[in-house]
Amino acid sequence: MKSKSNELEQNQAITSLIVFINSYNKSIPKDFPRATNKALKQFQITHPALFKKPDDWSIEKHRKRLMDWLFSE
């Protein structure tokens, strides 16, 4: 079992797009839209203020906003 502090660190960590996709898709309910490379690239274009660098993704910062955005598409 993961400790709460370890889980928090992983959620706050800056990761690559591929790591984010894998983590996001593993953690969402089965019926939710899945993250894809193409969708995340479009999300970056739509929300440039959320990114200091193009490959800076974090579960804490982007998960909820991406989920809302995917549902609105």
C-alpha cells in the first residue's frame, strides 16, 4: 500500500506526457474519456497558461482540468 505522503509526492511531481497519460488513464473510472497523446497536445494548445514547459505535466495541476475539458469536447 502506498503511503499518503508518497501518493501526494507522485501527484505533485512534474512528469512527461507519456507518464501522465498512463497515470491518468489508470486512475479514472472505466466510463470516463481516456487521455490520448493527440487529446493532450490539443489541451496544451487550448490552455497554454497551465504549462511552463511543453512537457510539464502533473496529476495535481492538470487532472481535473483535463477531465472537465475531455467531457466538454
